[in-house]
Amino acid sequence: MKRPVILTLCIPFMFTASAFADDFKQEASKIAQTYEGCYTKQDAACVAALYTKDGVFINPTGKQDVETAYAGAFKAGFNKLDATVDDAWQVDNDTPAAMGKFHITGKNDKGDALDASGIWTAVYVKVDDKWKIRMLAASPAPPKKD
């Protein structure tokens, strides 16, 4: 007897969380498009502005200052980013997260092609009524097996 009552009480929350995730996936896609634009302009400050003041970027070498990390990537020759948002979910009432794939390309100072891809995961918070990235972790794709 108690199970149907509990299930009935939980159903509205399941639909609310799903609707929030769908809406936030669209919002995360807009942020990703802006991120791509900043990357194409090779503007590390523009990328950093998408993060909270204490936001961090994490890559395989560890926690990075956002602006410094991207300035280094641009200096190395990376100049194009393609990013997808494949999933979004609600961590808690005020904290959404999203994940997707990235592909960055460019040329180094010798003219050799640069190419890297992988997955990213980010956590967002609202700052002054605008979604900002609090933490983004990027992991390279594993090497392709022959």
C-alpha cells in the first residue's frame, strides 16, 4: 500500500528533473557555441569570462588557471574548437552539469598539424542571473586501436 503512494509522490519530481535537464542542455549548447567563438578568435580572456571568478579548467596535467591554459594552447597553435553537448543533468537544485565531446585543431610554428579530441564534463552555477562554468574537465580520447 505504501509503494503506490511513494511512487505517486515521486513522479512529478522525475518529470521536473528531466525537463530541467532538457532546458539546461540547450543553455549548455549556447555556452559551448560562445566558447567555440572565443576559441576561434584565440581570445583566452573571452574563454575565461565564461567561467566564474574562481572557475577552473582541469586537463590531464591537473588543475589549470583558465586564461593561462588557453593562452598556452593558442600559443602552441591550436585555433579551432568544435564541441558538442551530449547530455545534461541536475546535480542539485542549483547546480546543473553537462558533458560532451571536443575536437581541437591548428598548426604548430613549423606548420605541422595539431589535432586532439576527447570528452569534457562541466559543472555550472548562476552568477548574476547568468550561467557560468565553475569547473570543466577535459580528457583526451584514448588512442585508436589498430
